[in-house]
Amino acid sequence: MGEARKDMYVDLEKLLQPIKAVEEKWKLVPAFLKTKGLVKQHIDSYNYFINTDIKKIVKANEKVVSHADQTFYIKYLDIHVGKPDSIEDMNHSRLTTPHECRLRDMTYSAPVTVDIEYTRGQQRIVRNGIPIGRMPIMLRSSNCTLAGISPAEMAKKNECPYDCGGYFIIRGNEKVILIQEQMSKNRMIVEEDRKGNMSCQVTSSTHGTKTRTNVVVNKGKYYLKQNSFQDDIPVAIVFKAMGIVSDQEIVQMIGTDDRVMTSFAPSLEECVRASIFTQQQALRHLGNKLRQKRFFGGPKKTATEEARETLATTILAHVPVENFNFKAKAMYLALMIRRVIQAENDPSSVDDRDYYGNKRLELAGSLLSLLFEDLFKRMNFELKQIADKNIPKIKAAQFDVIKHIRTDHITLGLENAISTGNWTIKRFRMDRQGVTQMLCRLSYISGLGMMTRVNSQFEKTRKVSGPRSLQPSQWGMLCPSDTPEGEGCGLVKNLALMTHITTEAEEEPIIRIAQNMGVEDINLFSGEEISDPNVYTVFLNGNILGLVKNYQRLIRYFKLARRHGYINAFVSIYPHFQTRSVYISCDGGRLCRPYIIVRKGKPAVTEKHMQELADSFRTFEDFIYDGLIEYLDVNEENDSNIAVYESDITDESTHLEIEPFTLLGVCAGLIPYPHHNQSPRNTYQCAMGKQAMGTIACNQRNRIDTLLYNLVYPHKPMVKTRTIELINFENLPAGQNAMVAVMSYSGFDIEDATVLNKASLDRGYGRCLVYKNAKCALKRYNNQSSDRVNGPMLDATTKKPIWKHEILDADGFASVGQPVQPKQILINKAMPTAPVVAVTPGAPAAVPLPEYRDVPITYKGAIPSYVEKVMFSSNAEEAHIIKIQLRQTRRPEIGDKFSSRHGQKGVTALIAEQEDLPFTELGICPDVIMNPHGFPSRMTVGKLIELLAGKAGVLEGKFHYGTAFGGSKVQDVSEELIKHGYNYQGKECMTSGTTGEQLTAYIYFGPVYYQKLKHMVMDKMHARSRGPRAVLTRQPTEGRARDGGLRLGEMERDCLIAYGSSMLILERLMISSDAFDVDVCNQCGLMGYFGWCHYCKSSGSVSSIRIPYACKLLFQELQAMNIAPRLKLDKYFD
């Protein structure tokens, strides 16, 4: 035993050394991703809602009473969210899985039940488990059937172990609640308006109310602006109304500096001018300025009482007021005025709205919480109305409120909100669109990228640069590369790899610790003490907690308490010197990320700790609890000195980055050597990586999605990054390693076009499977009839199914494995028409048999497909549903789009025979030929290094790493090439396939990871000679899906006018479009009908002319508006 202990501590000195090698430290990233980050924040937020927040909502609205009977009440004791289930026949429920809900077009939801106490007559009754609705369940959350199960058990449930979860299934569709970016609530924001005046704005948000309060400057005086008042109120009057009657105390609260007193002096004169000296006079003045309320409920109040109520509940609503003691609220208002005065004297004190510390991110949990509370309150209001209406009625049975609880109100409210993405909460005048989106299943990475997307509420059509630009405060929190091009640029962002979004933490323990560390109640201080420069105001989530005399000690001890686990790890504390404030935050929606703590110039994490992590003795949470790593939010980062590498650590350093590559997000993390590329190229790749075909999930063969793209032979990339390993991209890849020759071959490769090797295509390069589906439901109708599926119709002579029904089985469904031609029938569905009954005199009344008419589901595609699978089931409404999956195998053709991982996109311009392509000494032919002119202007040096590293990896038999700000070095890779007898620069001598002679230049040749994108010429190709027309205008329809025409637009028309080809214009814009013969009266110029002018009442001078139908329609619409366009006709041959 002793020997063993001795061996354990032999290298104690070595183990306690700080980490020197970069390779070890990155292992903290996978440890972090097991517990936090990427999709975990969605799940954490949802779990907080269904386990904690929902109980708080019910507690806040626990009692419903009736005006009709004082003894009647409903009291909610508790609320429970169950496990997801489906209701089958006879109201029998059974547990369901997400896969079943996808296939059967059902909602993956669980019952919500309440324990309730209520009165029936004189009797008090307690009932448990009363259903009030159904809650959509987020996949992988604590109530989901997939929570905490092993990959093998997930496979049994037909789920992919790599599927991240974090989304909902609503009526068979996968829906994501996008992260919503909001301005921080309950915080002061000082800004300058267009006229150059300063103002301080606070948006107060509590469970009950949301209000906005402003302090504005007008002609050198300070006013309070709030929607409850008709006019702006001088702040001195507001102070007096709050009970701060002495002018001296008002000035001491705001500040005793000369500048502050000089600026504020004119505002004090307002009180004298208005003859207001007492609190009652001030309250009466405010009461007279109040807006008239639209709704009058309850007893009438005096103007003074109304004003006091408004001050307590509406103005700065988040600052609590007990027994009308306004000291804290007055202090808050004084601070707002002080901030405005400071900003007037010092422009650097103006807040930046785009600074990320002033933002909060709303996740699924907080959004659903708002919605559920609104629906729950509405349900209680309806119950109260029912009770008020029914209790006074005299009935045999006593009124039982349980019979009147409707479950569909909450169920449909939540379902419709997630389904449509419209979040409407009338109480808060909140009406947002596009909160949810369909989960994009184009590739594995597109689904994962969607889970990290941050959506701004800013209007996309406005061309402003401020909110779109990359802010320094976003460093490490948001990915600098992953943002779309166009109108959403900079507004739609993505989280970085190690970002975590906080959930709300309890305030009570923080208040207790703060009070123990010297934070004193504000009521104990006089105005003079408050204005002392050494006294700092302490804020907790925007509310004044108290005052502290030694702020540095408070911050130091607070951080120590956090590092030792006495308070929540996500609580942040930071000083604001200009305003003499200390801010403590434990609210939800703050962005934070972990950093290694540095003590005395050395990182706290040592080799010993990393060894324990590798041996599974230690988890990431242990690093937090042991005070080795801590989370910093954007505001606290400002007060920290963070070293990016160990070599950067100085005596002043407080923290060390875990890994620099975690600055990038999921999509940008796939790019090898992104730090060698021009910045916009990485942005282009982030967009194209989501469009690359590959493997979407392990259960892709069991899914029947509307559209599914699969690559037939996906490869792991030869040049990997750490991110690729962390997000399991190598297990579900989207691309193939192609041998690329960088050379000009014929003129077909200009402008980024590529030349492909036909032999490579024959062997499966770039081949993909496209799955589409056709589905229908067999409905039941009220008259006991229902849709049905008929068998195939037989030819009268051959007794075989007719051509349209050739692929149908005897049951009327398409047969699996059959090739389907365009316009053939997949499901021979028929629906009942109105029944016709022939009544025979004297015969008994027969039950009418419905007649059926065929409404078949036909194949609308342009090219043949194969029937992959047929599914017959029933949905939530117990209607039968049929889904047929169709498969097309596509090989690359001219016009298909390919891209490398460096934003180098291009279409296929030529598919050349292998014998015509150049080859190396070993007889290796390239799969892709790329024009070298794609490099100089694009500056994608990362692609050059990827080719070199990939080539060395193939020869060495290992994967190289191209991780951001690191990866395999070019020199090391080149030396590996030399070791295997290849050129140091990766160039090769090649022989021309057409002439058989050696090429006169060295060719840069090696493997590059290429992605096949979803844009294929087969899906874009469209032509039409004649076809359908729009009903209203009788012009050809628009778009490929509707078999539309090709529009000759305004610019094309201008060109034709410039050429002078008037007959061509006439032919295009009228004859081939919507030519129409119309009768026109020569005398009055108005249109007639059937050779008769209704205006002149004659047919003598009616001529027939040809004009566009849209023109005729315009004339008629103008006539409807009482405008009479008259056509003046001349003889054609005169």
C-alpha cells in the first residue's frame, strides 16, 4: 500500500506544473459540451419552465372567486406535467415516442393536470389530477421519453443518438423556438435623441406589468415621461409626491457636485412656479395630469389616490413599494437624473444600445412561460364568468365547476403559437411573428446550426449599420462569421461553441450574502450620506439592493463565494465607476462562457487536473465547484484581464481562454484553417455548409419527410477540426474527399466552373438520393360516410390495370419498388358526393348510399421515381393517413453546384472522359479540375493548406487537423510529403490525357473535401409553350411549381423599345399573354357587350378591338371608382 502511495506522488512536482501544451487544455471543451452549451440551454430553459416556473405561475394565480357567491372559490394546490402520450380508442392513453408522432402527424405533448380545492354548494372538495390541457414537450427535456437513455435504447425507439433535441413536434412537423434577442429589462439606458437631448429610459418588467419610464430634458429642465400622464411631469414634483419634500434632500440624492447642482437648479424652480410644497399638493397635481382610463371597475378613487397608486405600481414598476414608502423609488429616479446630467457633461457616459451586456436572450422556457400564464389567466377568467352566470340559477343539482373546465383552450393556444410562430399576449401588447421556424433537415449541420441561431427583433428592411456590425462585446459569445448575406446580415446571429445562456436563479441567497458583506438598507441613509463619493449603490437585477461603503471588499468576497460554490456559478458582479454602482445579476438570458482562473500569473488548472478528467475522476462541474474555472458574462468580462494563450499571461492576468477555436460557432468550426481565409469566404461557407447534402441522422431511412437529400457515399474529411469531432460531424458527414488538380483544362472551367471526371461519377462521386413524399388523409363525415380507396381500374379488353393505375396494388396504394411515371396515380382515393336516393312508391325508406367521385393522388414530378415505402396509419383525429415515399437517384450533371469548405462554390461545366484527363506518374486521375484563377482574388489560403495536409494525411494514413488558430503546421506537413518521396509544395508532374505529352508546368494536386449542394439543375430546369393562366388577369401563372411562364419584365421591355422591335413587344406582352377581343363604342369610347353600347343604347357604331385582358380589367376597375376611361378609335387604313 505504501509503495503504491509513493508511486502516486513521485511526479507530484511535475503534475502541479501549469499546463504548457495546448493539446491537453482542449479536452475541457468536450467535458463542457456534455453538460452545457449548443442545445443544452434550450433544454435547461424548458426544464426550468415545466419544473419551477409553471408552479410559480399557478401559485401567483392560485385563487378564483366569484362575485355571485362570496363562499365560492377555486384554489389550485399544485400542477404537474406528465410524460408524452397519445390518446387511442375509448380514451385509452399510452406512452408515445417522437418518431411515432413524426410519422402519424401528431403533436408530441403531455397532459397538464392540477390538484384543486373548490366548493360545491356548502361542501369543500379536493380533487387531484384534473386535466387542464396538453403541453408540447421539447425533445431531450426532463419529461421527454428520450431523457437520459443510452444510444442503444434510442435506437430501439427509432431515434438518432446524435440528434441534439431542443425542438418540438407539432402535428408531425419539427418546430424550433429561435433564441430571441431583447433589450435588457429593468436597466437604465441613457441615449441621445435626434434633437441632441439626453434621456434615460427604463423598461420595467414584472410578472404583472410591463411599463416604460423616461427622464427627458427639455429646455434645460428635467421631466418624467410616462404613458399614464397626459404631459411630461417636472421631476421635482414627482420627488415631492414620493414624500421627499425637502429640496435639500432631493439635491443630495441626485448629487452634490457643482455641475450636478447647476444643471438641476432650474428644475427645482418648477415646484415654486406651480405652488407645490407638500406631498398632498404634488399628488393632487399628478392626479389632474393622469389620462382617463377606458375601463372603470371597482370603487371610484380620488385623484390623489389614483396618483399614489400610479406612482407605486406603474412608474418604475419593477422597484417594489411597501406601505407607500417611496424611498427606493425616489433613489432610483435620482440615479436616472444623475446619469442624464453625467451624459450631458461627458458624451462617453451615453450607453450603447448595441452593447451586448445590455441585451438578454429569450429562450423557449421564458417565451412559453409568458404564453402559458396568459392562457391560464384567460381560463380562470372564463371559469369565473361561468360561475357568476350559473351560481344564481336555481337548479336541482348544485353547480360543479369541474364540469366546466375546458382542456382545449390551453392545448390549442400553445399548439397554434408554436405551429405559426405568432406570439400574441394582449396584456403586454406583445405581438411577435416568426418566433418559431421549421427545423431545417437538409443536413445534420443545418439542424444543429438552427438550434444556435439568435434572432433579433430589429426590422430587417431598415438599412442601419449599428445593430448589424460586429461588436467587441460579442467576442467569444457570438460567432463572427456565421451570419446570412442580404437583409438579415448582422441581425441573425449564431452562438459561439462554448457560450451558455443563463437561466434565472433565486435572489434570496444572494441578498443574504450581500447583506452579510456590508450592503445596508437604503432607508438607513440620509441624502448627505448617499451623495458621499465612497458610497456605492448596489443593484440586484436592476433593483436597488442597498448601499455599500467598501465596494472593493464586496466584489472580492462575492467572487470568492461564487468560486467556492456558496452561490450560483452564473451570478455576475461588476462595478460601474462613473455611476458609483455595483451591479449583481442572476437573471436569465445573459450570455456567459467559462474561463480558467489565473492566480499569481499561473493558471489554476494543472496537468494533474487534466489527468483526472481523462481518467473520468473529474467532470466539468467539478472544475467549477473547485474554483478552477468560472463563468463570466459580457459585463464581468470588461473588468477582467483575459489571456488568450498561456504565453500571454502576465501578473495582471485574471483569466485564461480554454481554447481560442471556441470563438467560432458550429458552422464556422467545420472550416479547416479558417484563420488563413479572407473573412467573407468563411461567412459564405457557413451558409453553404447548411445546404450540403450528406447524412441527416442515423434514423434517416425510417423517416418520411416532405423532402430529404442523402449523399450515397459520404466521407469523413481528411483534414478535420476539433469542432468536427465535438459535434459528431464525422459520424454524420456531408461531403466527399475529391482528388483536385488546380489547373486550367479547356475553357470550360472559367468563372469558378469545375470539370468532373466521368469515371468518378460512374463509381459514385457526388451521387445522391432525393426522397419526396405524397400523403393524404381519409376523412370521416357527419353523415356517417367517409373517404375510401378503390382498387385499380381494369382495361375492358386486356383485363389488366389501365396505364394510370399500372403501379397500384389490389388495395389501391402504389406498390413498393415500382417505377412511377409522371401523371400516374399513387393512391386511388374517392370521396363521397351528396347521396341520391331513388324512392319507390310503397317501398320502405332506404338508407341512402353515397355516390363516390375519384380524387386520386397523382405523381406530379417531371422525371420518373421509385416507390420507396408506403405507410398506412391514423392521426390524432383518428382519420386514416397514407404516406408514400418516392425515391430518385441522381448523378451529378452539368449545372449541378459543388463547393469546397472555403466558400469556393461553382457549377459543373464539363463531364470529361477519364482518358482525356491528365494523370500523374502513378496513374492517378483527378476527380475535379479547378481553375487556379479562383485563388488570387478570393485569398482562400486555407484551401491550399487543406490540399497539402490532406495529401500528407493520405500518405501517412492519419487525419490532419486544421483547427482555427492552430492545426497542423505547413512545415510539418511538407516534411511528411518529402518523407514519402513527394514534392515539398504538393506539386506533381502530370501527363496530358489528350496528347500523351508531359504538361509543361507543375500541377498542385491532392485531396480536398467537396460538398454537393442542394441546388441541382434538375430542380431548376423549366420551360413552357402554353399552360395554365391566372383566373383574375388571364395572364400566364408565375413560377416553376405552377408551370408558369417566363416573365418579360420592365427592363427587358425597355431593351426591346430601345431596339425598336415593336411587333415583338406586341407579340410578347399581348398576343402570347392575355389578348382579348372587346367591343368599344366609337361615339362614347366606353366598352360594350355583344355589339351593343349600353351607354348610347345603340349598336350602330360598335367596333371590336384586341387589347390585353389586364387592360380591360383596369378600365372596369376604374369605372367602379367613378373614373371613366374612354377609348378614342381611328380607322386603321385612313
